[in-house]
Amino acid sequence: MLKAHHYAVPISIIISLVLQIMPLPIQADVYRPDWTLIVLAYWTMALPHRVNVGVAFLTGLALDILLGTALGIHSFALSLCVYVLAANYQRLRNYSVWQQAIIIGLISSLYHLVVFWLQHLLTDIYFQFEYLWPVVTSMVLWPWVFWLLRKARRQFRIL
Amino acid sequence: MDTIFTRGPSLNNRLALAIALSVLLIFVDHKLDGFKSTRVYLNSLMSPLQYLANLPGLLLSESAQRLTSHQVLLAENERLTNRVLIMSERLQRFELLQSENIQLRKLLDAPVKPGMRKMVAELMAVDNNPFSQQIVINKGAIDGVFESQSVLDDQGIVGQVMEVGTTNSRVLLISDVTHAIPVRSLRNNIRFIASGSGSLDELYLEHVPHSVDIQEGDLLISSGLGDVFPEGYPVARVKSVIHNESRPFASVSAQPLASLDRLKYLLLLWPLSEGELTEDEQGTTLTGQAVGDRK
């Protein structure tokens, strides 16, 4: 029998990867929230001994392959963001969900800026404020993902 | 519950390790191109996720197809039948012209241009990465797709294959900032280089002197130089020409003819060597079952 508490974390990360690459109409694509970052952020805050920089690095590599970017760009950005969260998890846990949403917004903008800077070093692209729309949608999405994943964590008794 | 970080390296060391590895990977992948062969396996490894992500859209279009009414289907059928008639009429003329062209070329002692083997591919996914413009198609190494192969749609050149996976491959669009394609103007055969602008509906022609004869509406076709794209396929139409004498070059922008934002069916081209006749091509053209073995 599958033990849910072993597989819930990887499965949730895989689902987030699928959501991250799912084709969307061009109008909605700009607003796509950072699913992978949000899910990793939740698990980092909830279980910092299981999910931290290592998992973020591997997930980032998977994202690089799926998105066709140079290997290492998303793993760099995700490791950095998750490090910030893992280093402060005790403080962040005590915040209310709304305060956490603001933190997620900050982390998400850090993520997008790091990805942009790395890409800017490799190719000559120019910054557009459209690139920061996911920050807003990620903040809006955070409370719902938080609620859903916490329910899953309690249901399956993931420690 | 475990106490945190009692096992393994500390959080700071983990970060340092991850960052160092990432930088190394970026360097090796981008500057040295060291993952060329590994990428095929990595892409194949990740393709189940791609198929999974594609599923909702597939189901949606499937159910939409089931729900189309009789009327719509009839109308579409009529439209397509008309189009086939017009096309086949054009094809008859084209065949005459082609044989005439071959004869004339033989008279002039110029080499006869070989034909192309074609295969229809379908769009699987569009990358949501705002910094680069790539698409994923549903043909891969087992269909004979190779790197830097030309990809077309029914209007013109779309891009070239960038990475090949086992069952799918990644196409770099001509509008990507890192892409450039050699073209020539159909009107007067002047050669240009059209590089991508990063937005789907614009290409820039670079280093065009002010004295060059180029006008709005000029059709740009691939020139075949550079040995990546075959000669003579339409690429773009000149949209605007701005002569600002204070700048060293004229700024010319062109609009790609392929509808890059609404791709669905794409055409892959295999160059045939001169020995292979075009007869066998006619049977397999556009059936989508052409075996992709290259000679």
C-alpha cells in the first residue's frame, strides 16, 4: 500500500510543475502564479528538515528542463528563495496568513528578478513590468494553497 | 519530529553548494554547450509531465470537436473542398512551371534544386517563459527530427529545431531575441539578416544602409545562405522603414508571415540529396506518415 505521508510532498511538487508549464491562452499567461515557488515555500515553512535548499535545487533543474532555459537558472533562483524562507521559518510560521502572503510576494519578486538578471547576463533581454504580474497573483493565491496543503498535511499526518 | 538540520551540511553550506552548482551548470550549458547530448535524455525524462500538462487542453478541444454542430461541419467541409480545388488548380500550373524550370536550368547548366521531404507535426506546448520564445512539437528523434531542422506553417517559416527529445522536440521561433535568419527581398534580391525582436509580430533587419532600396510591403524570403533554412520560403513582410540620417543605419522592421501566435499544425522539412527523385516524395507528402530516415 502506498503510504501517503511519504509521497504527498513529491506529488504536490510534481503537480505544481505541471501547473507551471500548462499551456494557457496568451492573455492569461502573463498572470500565471509561481505555483512551484508557492508549494516549495509552504513545505519549507512547514517541514524545513525535509524540504529545503536541496529539494529546491532539484525542482529548479526540472523546471529548467521543462521551460528550456539554460540549466541552472531556475535552480539558482529557487535555492536562494527557499534559503531565505528556511532560515526564517520559525518567525514566518507565527505570522498570519495575510502577512505571509506579503512575504510570499517579496520572495516571488526576488525570484523573478534573479531569473531576469541571470537571463540578462546570458542574452540581451529588456525588463518589462509585465514580468512582475505573477507576484500579485502569487500573493492572492497563497492563502488558498496554504489552506489546501495544510489540510493535506494534517490529513496524511506528514511530519 | 527530527530536530532541524542535525544531519548533513548546514543550511548555509547547502545554499553555497546549490549556488556554486547552479553557476557551474549555467556556465557549462550556456557558454560551453556541454549538455547537448544529455539534454535529449533529460527532455525524454521530463516529457511525461509535458503530456500531463497538455491533457486538459486536449480534452477541451476534443469535447469541443464532439460538440460542433452539423451545420458548422458542413460549412467547413464546403470551404475546405473549395480550397482543395483552388490549390490543385495551382498545383497543376506549378508542376508545369517546375518541369519547365528544371529544363531551363539544365540548359543553363545550373544545378537542379532538390525537393524536400515533409512531415506534419502538431504543436504540443508553448513556453510561458517571457524571455525566450519556444514551442514544443510532437515529433522527436524516433521520427528522424534533427537539430537545426527548419519548421514551417502554411504561411511561412516558423523557426528551427533547437533540442530533440525522443518523442518531442523544442523549436526556437524566428522572433526570439537570440535568433536571426538570412533573407532576401523578393523584389530585388538584396540580402538582409532578420533577427528576432522578442515580440511575436516583429523582426528587425539589421545593418541596412540608408541607400538600400527597400520599401514597405516588400516580401522577404529565405536566402538559403547559412545552410540552415532552405531557399525560397517566405519569412516576413517589411512593415516600416525609418530613415533617420543621424543614425548609421536605417531602422527596418518586418512582420513574420507565419502566424506565430496561433500555431497548430507545423511542417518539418528534410532536405533531399540530388540523387533522390521527387517522385517518391509525392506519395508521402503531407500524409504525416513519412518515415523520417535521412540519407
